[in-house]
Amino acid sequence: MGINSVDDLQYQCCLCGDGIEKSAEGDGQVDPCAIVLIANWSKPEAEQASQQFFCHLACFKKTVWHNGPVDVELLVPFAAGDPDVS
Ligand SMILES: [Zn+2]
């Protein structure tokens, strides 16, 4: 059976190794997320290279140290006013 659309694609979280369900509750509202790793970031863009890794937003939030909370509203700007997304 082949992949017919993007809805048929399967994603594996690079942080926990589990599969990512697109319609999960809670933080899953924006899953699958992707982390973009940029090599040689301080060098000119022509010398940079990037790779994307899929992850659960929940795994990113509990794994990565950062200065502040992940702002889900910034990740879902089109959802303003949608009572199912807060
Ligand atoms: Zn995960």
C-alpha cells in the first residue's frame, strides 16, 4: 500500500521514539512538530546546512532547556477564536 497523501504519512518523535498522532489531545494540537537543526549557524548562509527532526511538542517542552515557556499561540496563529484550541 503506497502513501496517497500527507495525511497518510507517519512521524516518529526524535526525542521519545514514539509515533506522533496528528489529532492527539493537549499539546498534540500542533503535532507533528519539527525541530530544525542548523549547522554552522554563525557562518554565512551559503555555508550552513539544516536538517529537520519530527517531535511531539510535549517532548520538546520537557526535554529542551530554554529561557521561557513554549508559546503555543505563536505556533497556532490561525486558531485565534477557535474554542477547541487554547
Ligand atoms: Zn515524543
